[in-house]
Amino acid sequence: MSRWTDDMIREYFDTHWNATIHEICALSERSKAEVKRALMQK
């Protein structure tokens, strides 16, 4: 699987209310900092 875009990260977070940063990092192949930045840009 390829790296997720910021929009994909936000969509996953919005549809999986119990998702953890660690889980999103593993699925998206992005770092914690990148995931947090994507989520904060809402």
C-alpha cells in the first residue's frame, strides 16, 4: 500500500472514532508528526 494523503488520514480518523495515532501511522506509512499535522489542519 502506498502512503496516504492528508485527506485520506482525516477521512479515516473521521470514520473510525476509536482509531489511535499508532494505528493510523501503521496504515498510512506516515510518521506521528505527519499524522498529527494532517489532523490539526481540519
